[in-house]
Amino acid sequence: MSSFAGLSTALSSLIAQRQALEVAGQNVANANTPGYTRQRADMVSVESLSAPTMFSTKVGAGVGVKVTNVARLGDVFLDARLRSETATSSFSSAQARSLSRLESTLSEPADTGVAASLQAFWAGWQDVANNPQDPAARKVLVGTAGALTTQLASGHRAVETQWDQARTETRTLTTEVNTTAAAVAHLNEQIRSVLVSGGSANELMDQRDLHITRLAGLVGAAARPRDDGTVDVMVGGNALVRGVSVNAIEAQGSYTMAGATAGPSPDPVRLVWANTGTRVELQGGTLSSHLAVLAPATDGGTLARAAASYDDVARTLHDAVNALHRSGYTTTGATGLDFFTLDATRPPALGLSVAVTSDDVAAGGDPTALGPFDGSVADALSRIGASSGGPDALWRDFVVDVGVRTRTAEQRANVTEAARATAENLRLSQTSVDLDEETISMLAYQRAYEGAARVLTVIDEMLDVLINRTGVVGR
Amino acid sequence: MISRVTHQTVQRSTLANLQLNLSRMSDLQGRLSGGKVITKPSDDPAGTAGAMRLRSDLRATEQFARNAADGIGWLNTVDSALNASLASLRRARDLTVQGASSGSLGPTSREAIAIELEGIRDALLDQANTTYLGRSVFAGTSDAGSAFVQGTYDWTGAPSGSVQRRLAPDTTVRADSDGRVAFGEGAASVFALLDGIAADLRSGTDVGPRLAELDTRMTAMLGELADVGSRYNQVMTRQGQIDKAVMDLKGQLSAVEDIDLAEVLVELQSQEVAYQAALGATARVLQPSLLDFLR
């Protein structure tokens, strides 16, 4: 062993401690960076050189230390768990959001909702039944009927507006999925080339993990690491990202609610792989919730069902009122009149309008038998509100149904969010930087650096004795 | 699994807890300021169903109260018209008795009685044509303007027409009176009868036999009055019940929808304490660091 070997041992320590200190500095610098995974310099002692002969043995201490690797202290299993929980929780919270928005457009229970308008309408018929000769009562009735049809139409329109917004969001989110997937593929490429040249790509991996978790929240993506350091991103069993290539997805289907959910052959909104045109089978994520919200009523689409409920109320109102009203007579003896009319080209809730003027309200029965000022038909009409299959009952069922589903969705969103928070906490407790720990590491590296410097001094002094003091005996 | 605790995890969980506390506070404050437990259906779907049903019942019952008030107006009018008619009829009977009993009356006296009887006939016709809010109460569904035609005494009402007021989901009460029963119709009417008596008096015919006819008419009128009275009673009773039902429904609605002020205030108070405790804990946990203790 060379006399100077000790110097290089001390030097290796100086270098290694400084590198480790730099890693600790990087950790401290990124203590609050989202997605940053803490790192650690892996140090390995360097063993002494062995003589290249068969029976030679190693003599003496090793020759120092080296940093072999800057380890990234992540955990792929915790990452996977966080992603699957993120997918579930994004789906549930998107569902809860859209239902609670739908619920807010109902404005029930209140004195201003559709239920209140229906009740005012039936009460208006009672007033007409009491005073069939009074034009004021009939005018009030026709006015209330107009307010009711407007309210049904605006409720239906609010549902359509929500549908349109969800449709636009679907397109935006699809674009986001594609750009994020492209970013993952690009990072894969960079990471692979860095790793091939023996470098450290920890920061790139952090970024990639963030992107993949975002994809999990959007489309329920799962990651599948490969040996070359790249990661495949799978959606519903198919690769969204494979190595450095991306399979883009696109949203297809009508841009109008009527086109996507109504008619004999609706054109529902769906996600397909851009290259093959086959459907993407989503397993969670915000986009999956959007597709469920946008689906036709037969597939359980939230908004389509809500619109259908408005239509049901409007149609039932039209049929029940007209059936009785046609049998009634106006004060001038006219009969067979429709009270409401439906525009067949539009959804019933939008196409419903009042067909009569206040002079044509048929409140009475046959005038020859019952007299021109009879109010029996108006009285019978006012009883529709209390009938079991009437518009009031339909509306109440719809409101309660939305209420129950919103409540369930909110509870589920809370539960899945708690699970996601737990998973994130577990991941964070593994990956996040602890400043106390880093301070202690810095302390340790600093001391080791000082120690190595002292070793250097000692050897230097030893060599000084050897070089400068040897051979001066008796001088 | 003993998880590693870092500043970031502490910070996160503290923030999450503070958020939770604050959102509960805001929920309670919203309830307190709004005064309602149910502000949207999902707050309590079952309660919402109940509240909506109660609201619709309340609206319907309030309408029944309006109907009852209207019905009372009609029946009052009918009642006072019949009472006035009965008084007139009694006077007519007295006059008829007077005309019948003394054959010694001279033509002048008979003429005077006949004129008064005609006056009573006009008064009766006025009563019979009483209107309420522009409608004849003795021919409720008629649009003729008067229940009995001047001269012919024809009844203008429809044969089976009646004015009904709905006082409950399955109860209606008749609010008008059938003029044919109370006054008779055409030649058989009380007006024609009085005309006949006046003519008899003028021509010197004995009007004694006419008394029986007058009594028949009076009995019919009394019967109708009793009928109207019983209906009036029915509506009054029903009105009391309706008022009570409205109170009950409002109470039930309030029980379903409105907050219990004391309960919410106590909850808010304890939530405030919890929030302050969480803030205090945050201040202590996030403050210290190892750096404070090194050199």
C-alpha cells in the first residue's frame, strides 16, 4: 500500500460527504415541492486493492468511501394505492358535484318551486269554480298556468345547460388526458436516455408520477413500470402510454342533449381510442363520471333522467288537464277546448304552453242542465293535484329521488375522499422531507467532513515527519 | 404500520382537520341564519318528501278556508233573503186573513189590501232576485241577472244546476238555494199566488180558500230556510276545523323544516370550542423545529 493511500481515502470521504450534503440540501430545498420524493446518497465503503496473485490476501483497511447512487425513497405500491384511490374518489366527487348542482336547480322545498306553482294552479281552479262568471279569477288562473309552464321550461333548460357544460368539460378533459399522456411519454424518453447514460433521473420521475396520478384522477389510469425505467400507463386494460408512444383518446357523440339522449337512434357521448375507434372502458376518474352523467336515460344518465322527469310532469299535466277541460263548457257555451297545447317537435317540458285565453276557460258542465255559471269541471280539475299519479306526485317523487341520490353520492364522495387522503398520507409519510431528519443528516455529514479533513491533517503531519524530519539525526 | 411523521404530513393533517372544523362551523352558521334544517332535498330526503306533502296540504287547506268564507257569504245572503221573504209572507197572510174574514169591507178597503199585497209581491220578488257578487243566490248557475223573470215569474236557473263549495278533499256543500223550492215557479209561484189574491180581492171573490195555498208556500219557504241554516252550520263547523287544520299543518311543517334554535346554538358553541382547540394545537405543533435548538 502506498504511503499516500490515506490521503486519497480522506479525499474520497471529503467528496462523498460533500455529495451527501448536496443531496440533503436538495431535500431541504424541495421540502414543499409537490410530488417531490426525498432522496438519499447511498454510500459504500471501498475495499482495499487486492494483489493479483492466487494466494495473496488483503492487507490493511479499505481505501475510502464512494457514493454509488442517489436513491429515490419512493414506494411503487403506495403510489399504486394512491392512484386507485384517486380514481375512485375523483369519480365519486364528480358524481356528487353534478348531482348537487342538479339539486340546486330544483329549488325545493320552497315557496317558489314547481310544487308551489302547481299548487297555485290548482288553487286557481278552485277560485274559478267559486266564481266562473268572474273574468279576474280566470285571468289569474291563466296567468298561473303561464308561470307554471315557464317554470317547467326553465327547469328543463337548466338541465340542458348543465348537460352542455358537462359535454364541453368532457372535451376539455379529453384534451388534458392526451397532453398529460404525451408529457408522460416524453418524460419516459428522457428518463430512459438519462438512465442509459448512468445518470440520476429522480426529479424527472417525480414529475412523471405527478402526471400519472393526474391521469388516474381523470380516467382511472394505472402505471406499469418496465425494466428500462419507463412506465406504461394503462386505461381499462389498454395502453394509453406505451414506452415513448401515446395512444390518444377522443370524445365522440352529439354536442346537444337532444341528439345524444333522445330519439330512436341517439348518438351518445363516448370515449374511443383515436387509432382503432373502439370504446375506452373507464374504471373511475372524472371523465368516467362525466360520461355517466351525459348518458341517455336508458343507461341511467343523470341529466337525461332529470330532463325526462320534467317531460313526464309536463305531459301528465297536459293530458290530465286537457282530458277534463275538453268536457267542460265556457260561460258562453263553447266546449271541447284544450287548456294546454304541446309542441310535438320539442321536449314536452319546453313545448308546453297555455292554449286558451281567459275567456275560453271551460269551468262548467253542460249549461242546459247545470247552468252557464256552473263550476263543477273547474272543481274536478282542481282535484287533479291530489290524485296519486298526477303531476304533483310525479314531481315530488322526482325531487325526493334526486335528494336521495345526491345524499348517497355525497356520502360516497366523503368516504372515498377519506380513503384517498389516507393513501396520500401514507405516501407522503414515505416520500416527504422531514426537516429535522435532514438537519441531523447535515450535522452528520458535516462532522464526517470535518473528521476526514482531520484525517488529512494527521496524514499530512505524518508525511511531514517522514519527508522533512527523516535523516536529520544529530544535525 | 408505524408511519413516518414529517412536517409535511403534520401540516396536511392539521390543515384537513381545520378545514373539517371550519366547514362544520359554516354549516351550523348557515342553518342558524337560514332558520331551516332542510335547505335542499339531500339534507333529509325523507323529510323533504314530508315537507312537500305538508306544503301541498297546507296550500289546499288554505284554499278550503277561502271556499268556506265564500260559502258563508252566499249562505248568509240566502238566509237573510229568506228571513225577509218570510216576514213579508206573514204580512201577506195577515192581509189575506183580513180580506177574507170581513165581508163587510168596502171596495176601497179591498183595493187598499190588494195594493199592499202587490207591494209585498214586489218586495218578495226583490228578495228572490237577491244577488251575491253579481250572481242570483236563488238561481246560482244562471247568467240571466235575476232568478225570476218579472211578469211571468219564470225561474231562470238550470234544472240541475247548483253552486257547490269544496270544504275538504271529498266534501262539498251547496252554497245557493233552489228558488223553485223557496218561491215556486211561474203560475205556481208565490208571486202569482199574491197576484191571484189581489185580483180576487178586487173582484170581490172570497180569498179564504187561498190561505191554505199561502200556508203551503210558507211551509216550503220555512223548509228551505231550515235547510240553508243547517248548511250554514255545517260550513261554520267546517271552517273551525279548517282553521285548526291550518295551524296543525303549519306546526308539522315547522317541526320538519325549522331548526331547534337551542340545539343549534349549543352545537355551534361546542363546535367553536373544538375549532379554537384545533387552532391552538396547530400553533404548537407547527412552531418548533430542530433548528431552534441547535446552537
